[in-house]
Amino acid sequence: MSQPAPAVRVVTDSTASLPPSTLERLRMTIVPLHVHVGSATYLEGVDLAPDQVAALVAGPDRVTTSQPTPAMFAEAYARLADEGAQEIVSVHLSGELSGTVGAAELGAREVGVRVHVVDSRTAAGALGAAAEVAARAAMNGATGEQAAALARRTAGASHATFLVDSLDYLRRGGRLSRTASAIGGMLAMKPLLTVEDGRVEVLAKVRTRAAATDRLAEIARAQVRGCTSPVVTVHHLDSAHDAGELAVELTGATGVAARVTPVGAVLGAHVGPGLLAVVVADTDAG
């Protein structure tokens, strides 16, 4: 006999990079972003498999993205209300990087159930960890307000550090801060980037990819030591081998099993092939 749905349900968006098993176990709902390739439009995670993303991003047609419509959110919220949800917690990609959270707020006005919209001020696995913590709390009887507060706390205690082969994709999409864009253009440097207060900023500048990968691991190890209950995710785009090696190294060094997850088309379009990232989230941030 299946477990009854919790009174509080959690919604997030497709950039959270959560595995399907987690979504199913915690009764979470995903609202997908749009991916535009030439004249074609796809729904992230619905029409595009992870192994298609790198080829599209590296292909001849420019890949752009857009947030879900308010109607898509309203539809998802109404469906959950029909299933018995009394409150909804909707946790999303930083409002500095996307209009997704704004669309969620507009969609929430169209339904009769209370929706707590959370701007995570972060992305990828850090967003995913925040939504996952909220969903786990909801499954254990938390109120919507309590689950939303946990999502904000977890997002605020998460660190996303990433290495890209080129800043051209981020610069073209306007996702770099002005300072980061200027610094990142320095000749023969591999900047390590982070999401700080919702924006992409330069964390460090390293001369080679190998050295940058070592520095990425060093930063992640220090971040894990500062966590009470760390979750480590290694993201990649067309860098599965490097991501696997980094995950093994981090697992051995920290004792925390690092999971490897390819990023979806939306983040892939903005970072480009060669992405290697580590997200360290504290799921028991005090």
C-alpha cells in the first residue's frame, strides 16, 4: 500500500539536477525550463536527455533558455491541491540568474492553496539540496513555513564552485557579474567561479585546468569540514571521466560519498562543455 501524500508538497525546477529516484521517494514535483535550439523548443528533462545536452551546446545552433510560464506553475500547484496538498513550498533557481522564481510567484496567485515561494539564491545541486531538505521535512510533518525556512537555511549554507573551459557562454548570456566578466577575461587563466548572493563571481584564478581541478578539490574538502551534515555533488558537462575521478578523490578524503550528476540543458547552455563543479550543501545548517 502506497504512503499517503504529505499535506505539504514541494515543487522545484529542472535546474535542481535531482535524480528521479529522489523526486519519486520524496513526492517532489519538477516544473521544467524551456531550452531553445535554433527554431526548436524543448522542455528540460522532458524532451532532452543528459547525453544530448553537450552535443547541442557545442553544435552550430545557439542554445538559449527561458523560464517556465506562470501558467505552468499554476497548473502544477492546482494538480497538487487536487491531490490533497494543503500548502506548497516552491524552491527555485536564483532570481539573479533567471525569471523562474518570478513566474512561480505569479502562478501562485492563480490557485487557492497557500504557496511559499523560495528564491534559493543559488543553482544546481545547491538548489536541489535545499528543495530535498524541504521535501524530507514535509514528509515528516513540517508545516509549509517550516519547510520553506529549512530550504532557505540549506541554500544559504551551500557552496557551488565550478570550473569552465570558457567564460564565453556565461558572458554571452549575461550571467556573469561585471567584475567577474572583466577578471575572467585575463589571458591564459582558468577562473574558478562560485554563486555568491545569487550571482556568478570569480573565486580564484588558476593557470591550468589540472591545477584548477586540484584547487576545486581543495576548496571542497575545506567546505565539507565546515559542515555538520554535508552532501557532496559533482556536476559535469561532457566531463564524465574527470567528474568520476574527482568524486572518488573527494569521497576518500572526506568520508562523504560524492554523487556524480550531469547538469541539464539550461545550465549547460550557460557554462558550455567542459564544466566541472562541486556543490557542498550542509543539510543540518544551524
